[in-house]
Amino acid sequence: MRILFVAAEASPLAKVGGMGDVVGALPKVLRKMGHDVRILMPYYGFISEKVKVPKEPIWEGKVMFQDVQIFETKLPNSDVPVYLFGHPAFVPRRVYGGEDEAWRFTLFANGAAEFAWNYAWRPQIIHCNDWHTGMIPVWMHETPDISTVFTIHNLAYQGPWRWYLEQITWCPWYMQGHNTMAAAVQFADRVTTVSPTYAQQIQTPAYGEQLEGLMSFVSGKLSGIVNGIDVASYNPAMDKSLTHTFTPETLDNRTANKIALQEEVGLEMNSGAFLMGMITRLVEQKGLDLVIQILDRFMAYSDSQMILLGTGDRYYETQMWQLASRYPGRMSVYLLHNDILARRIYAGCDTFLMPSRFEPCGISQMLAMRYGCVPVVRRTGGLVDTVQHHEPMNQTGTGYCFDRYEPLDLYTCLVRAWEGFQYKKEWRELQQRGMGQDFSWDKSAVQYIDLYRGMVGVAAAEPDLTIAAQPEPEIPPKKALVS
């Protein structure tokens, strides 16, 4: 099959959130399975520093009264072709943000549609990701030989309103939906989310972001496929970023990474201290308000240490800085993006905090377990599907989980983790169970292939992935293009 992934991010060329990990990893696996998979993304101003890009474009066109170009390169360390959408709006060294964000990503989506229609290589399936590509399923609705999949990575971000879209681009007569996300969900041939639990949750008022009715309405074409991780890149047995590599059988070697991490970030070097790590965007979704409310007391009444890595809202950055100032030598805050330090945090910390208010899938908890770092998570979204609650009596589970989004529940869960850390033999077994989990893309890729096959009329090898058989919206059927 010929599959074109269209997204705002693709690791390692551009990565802000989990979408970048997905688009940077899944196409490589699908291509190894024998499919012609390619990626289309914006040509950001910093990409030429990460990969060699030819000066001559392979395609040129006019979109929304703008001259645009497409350049071709390869995803680093792979044979996956990458098409870079070139326009001056993407030259600044940023992925998101700016007053022109809605306009420039609508331009990108429009350019992607024109490219798919007019370039020599024509995809059978366009796999769209989040609102940045949400208009593509609408435009492709009357193109019978191109089907669309729309993946929701985060329903909270829904794109520009329809009244704005009508001012800047072409909105077909049949278009429905009050914003880009709503239109994409209705017109895509299949809709997916990045975990089965999140696919169910977005059909409820608590998680539906005011689209729960629409999500229930399209549940017949809605499915959840949990993300994977790049197990070749994130491998503690071969990761050159670490002070000492290790495996589940050589966990004693992991202690050297903990001591090195403590020294690097300015914490007291003590292998016996309970070291907590957190790598996240500092936004309300990630549970920072819970952490702020309980961390001071937890640090005061335990021997714990804490390291935080990430950037986000100024309020949360300030609050975490203030907490760190009260615990010199025990708490360190790094307000930046640093992949090398992130890997060392996974490999050196004892536990990883992820108390999210909602979490479509989450990648960090899987990376933490891969490196022997026990996660403390709230049972929501993809965290339910990837972390099993530890039961000491039965010696089962891979982490510590809590249900209610309340400070006391997080505090209690942390205390349980701290107590569990005191029992070294049982803690080691808990780490080994986490490291033994299969979070590779192989299983998820098979599910995506079955989804694609069903769309192009090839019988799937596995049972249907849809959550529930519900009628799809009454949208005019696809028609052949008028020549």
C-alpha cells in the first residue's frame, strides 16, 4: 500500500510532543513490513541543520494565493522519504505558536492536498494527524481513490473555527463542523486515537472537550491503537548517553547512572535516596497542580529527591523553581528540552511521576519502564493501557496507580511507592517486570495495517478494531472528480 503520513512533527527532525515520536517511528516499521510509506511535514527553519536537503524542489504550486515548494529528503537513519513543505511562514525556528499559527497550518494542509492530487506518486491512504491536517479529509471526500485516516493525539487542541477557515481557504459546500477538528472527524474514512481507553473516554463529557456527542456519533469508525516506542533507539543495554549500560539481569549496574545523574544535576550523591523524575510539558493537563500541592510536604517528611525537566506555562515554571529553592541538594529543575538528560533521568531515577489530568497515550511512562524507572501514574487514557497497578501480595503489576484527580490520592500513591522502594528485592522484581514489557511498534503496526486494508478493500488479518458498531454521519458519498 502507498501511505502518506502528514503531520506537523516527525522525530528527530521536529519534536515537541508525542506526535513527533509516532510519526518518526511508525512509518519506519510499516516500511519494513513492505509498504511504500512516506512523510510530509513543514520545512522548519532548523531542519536543514539535522538533515541534508537538496536546494531544488521536486514540486511547486500555488496554494491560498501563495507560492509553495516541496523538497525531498530522508528520515535520518532510515529509508523513509520525507517531503518538506516549504514556505516563508515556516522559516522561523519554532514549530507551534505565533499569531499566524492557524493560517500557516491551514496553508500546510492545503498544500498537502494539492501535492497528493498532482504529484506523480499518488497515495492510496493519507494518514492525517491532529487539527493541523484536519481539512485534508474534507478536501479528499470527493477523491474516490484516496482514503483518509485521522488520528487524534490530543482532543483539547481543535484548530481554527469555521468562520475563520471560510475567510482564508476553500470550504466545500458539503463541509460540516464548527472547527477543523470537528470537520476532520466527520469526513475521515477512519478516526483513531492513540489508546483504546482514550477512544472511549472522549465519548464522555469529562474528556470529550465539547465534542463528546460527535465522538459517540462516529464511534462506528472510531478505534484506539496504543502508541509504541522506538526500542532500538531507547535501549538501556546499548544507549551511549548513559554512564553505564544495563539489562534486566544486570540491574546492579544501574546504580552508577543514578550517582552520575545526581552529580550532574547538583543533588546529593546518595544511592539510597528515593529519586523521583518528571519529564513533561509544564501545563495543567500534566497534573502539575497536584504535584505543587503535595510535593513540599512529601519532601519534608521523606528522604526523597526530585528532578524536573521541561518547559511550559510561566506559572508552573515559577512554582517549581520556588520549590527547588527550598530544597537545595534535593531538588533540581531544568527548564529546557534535552534528550540526553532525559535519557539519563529515565536510567537514573527510581520512580517517574505522571499524574496527568488526561493523557491520550503518553510515551514517557513506557520509556521509564524500559529503563527500569517505576512509574507513578493516574489511571486515565493511555496510562491505563500501559501501566498495571503493582500488587505486592501477588507480585504483579508494573507501577503505582491512583484514580481520583485529587492531591491526597497522589500523595498516598507516592508514599506507597516510597515504602515499596525500601524493600530492595521486591523493588528489583518490579523494575524487571516493567523492563520486560513489549512496547515496540510491531503490534501497533499490525493493527494499523489491518485498518488500512479494510479501507482499501483488502480483508484484514485480525478482527475489526472498532469500539462499537454505530451509524456514521450522513455525509454525501464520494464522487468522481469532474475533469
